[in-house]
Amino acid sequence: MADVRLPNRWLIALAAVVMQVCLGSVYAWSVFTKPLMAGHSWTLTQVSATFTVAMVFLGIGTVIGGWWQDWRGPRIVSTVAGALYGSGFAIAALGARVDSLPIIYAGYGLLGGLGMGMGYICPVATITKWFPDRRGLMTGAAVMGFGAGALAMSPIAARMIIAAGVSKTFLAFGVAYLVLVVAAAQFYIDPPHGWRPEGWEPSTAVSKTASQIDFTAREAMKTGRFWLLWLMLSLNTSAGIMIISQASPLAQQQTGATVVEASTIVGLLSIFNAIGRVFWAWVSDFLGRAEVYFALFAIQVFLFFALPGIHDRLLFTEVACFIALCYGGGFGVMPSFTADLFGSKYVGGIYGWILLGWGFAAIPSPLLIAHIRETTGTYEYAIFVIGFVMLISLAFPVLARRVVKRTAWAASLPTVETGP
């Protein structure tokens, strides 16, 4: 099929970024932490649990959305995701108004998390299929928007909360996000299976080693390589999400920043989270996916061991931003890593299951750092724990590199499709 008969893939990419910016507002959650505590007498652990619930259901949403979009296409799934996401904010607004934390859990956590997960997986899977020539860079650009979501929301939300309160802030963002996500969803469509840009053939070492076999999700999950990718994403997520979930109160305690100054730091973390998704994904197109993951873990070993002793605001911001850079990099690289090892036809369903590790990682880290802060009065013990986790994690990209070498050998064999 000629390119002229197909949609403009760059418009699809633009719609993907817009949707991800809306969905990525979850990273601004720490802006709501202290206002909810002050206005309702809830503890830090109770309020932080909202973020954890959202991330858990985000992981579940990626599984549902990945399977559904492989079956029915990305447009309908993304549309439903937008409706769930916007409704989740509206229900959270009700919870804040009537002083009900369970309602906030149900709205922002359950419905909002499902909407985020279902919406997140669709543009990632779609872009992977439309850009085989720039797989790392363009999937990184697609998920860049998710990392940048807090940049748009954090400073606006901080000021709206002061001027209008938490409830009205939730409602305003819910309406805006519902409209934008549903509108962006209408641009999504999959290309014909096996489509390539006219005249393009794999030329880089990374593209040449990509699998020529299309695994189904069930087939992929029976392999050790699937669980290796799942574990790597989970570990990298645990590290970054610990800091992001508590960024505002952590900055206030450790550097003496005000609420507005801390919200600015949250916004900067969003920028570096977004940049990391594009930068490291682009680097992985040339250096290799496993090699980039090794670099991400190695950098974070140093950063997490250094962070507790830093009280200068500028230096604290720099270290936190580099953690966000690595956190975003893990998400930027993993979609193309998954497509390289399992093929692109069923990548939505496969990557949806891998992203369940994202939701799994969200359970211990935010609650751990909040609980330790409440019981000890400091964040440093939890941060040291994740530093040791990053040190141990260095072994897994080494194992993944061996998997890539075996896949490179398999790529030289005749093309076989294992899916139905």
C-alpha cells in the first residue's frame, strides 16, 4: 500500500504527545499532598496511598488497553481511556469536597489509573508500528509527553489550589483532560502489518538485530526475556517514583523550599523526565537498549547515595533532575526494547503486561518513603535502600545483552510469524 493512501504518521505522533501530556499529570500528585493533609487532617501515608492506587490501576489499565487495542485498534480504547480519566478527576473533586478519602481513591486512583494505563499503551504501540525507521527516538518522543505532564499541571495546580481549593482544581483539570484526550484519540489508526516507510531498510546494528518473529503476548510471557524486561522496568520505576511521589515535601524538608518553590522543582523534574525519555531512547538506537539500561542503573547508584546529604537547593534540584532523567529513560527505551525482542504486531498486548511492572513498582516505593518519613522524621533511610537496589540491578542489563545477541542470530533466519 502506497504511503499517500495512509494517514500522516507525524500527525499521529503529535496526537500521541498531546495525549501523553494530559495523562502524565499523575507526576504532579505531590502538589496535592500537603493541601489535602492540611484541609482534611489526613496523614502523609494516607494521602500518598492515592498515588499508589493510581499507579497500581495504571498497570492494570495497560494490560487491558494493550489487549483491547490489539483486538479492536487504538482509537476506541483511547476514547474510553479519556472518559475514564476525566471522570476520575471529577470524582476526586467530589471526594475532596465531602471529606472522603475513599472517594478520592476510587476517582483519582481507580478510574483515573485505569484511564491513564489504557491511554498510555495505545500511542506507544501505535508509534512503534508507524516508525520502524526511528523506533527508539519516536517511542521516546511519544512517552516524552507523559513525563512532561507535571510541567504543565504543577505550577497551575499549585496556584489554583491556593485561589480556589483542591476540589475545584481537580474538577477543572478533569474537564480539560477529558476533552483533550478524547480529541487526540480520534487520530489513531494502525498501519498495515509489516508496513515500512518507502525505501527504508534496517541499517543500524540495533535495527538489524530486531526480531523478525511476531510473538503473541502469551508466547512472550513464556520466555525468560519477557520477565527480564519486566524486572528491569520495575526496578528503574521503583527508584524514580520514590522521589517523584514525594518531590514537593522532600524538597521543602531538605532544602527549606516554600510550597511554590517546591512546585517549581516538581515542574523541573517533569522536564527532565520528559527529556530522558527522548534522549535515552535516541541513544539506544545506536548504543543498544541493554547498554543504556546499564548506564541508567549505574548513574542512579551514585545519585541515590549522594542525595540524603545534599541540602543546598540548587544542588538538590540538579541531583533530583538527573534521577528523573534516568527514570524517564527507562520508559523511553523499553517500548522499542520490547518490539526488538518480540516483534511489533502484538507489541501493545506484550508491552501492556510489561508495564504491569510499573504498577507493581508503585506499591512499595511511595509508601515506603512516606512511612519511613513519618516514623523516623527523615527520608534518608528509604533513599539509601533504593541506592542499594540500583547497585544490585546492574546485573540485569548484562543478562539482557546476552539475550540481544541471541536475538541477533535469530534475526538472520527466514522470517516466521508465530501469531494467529
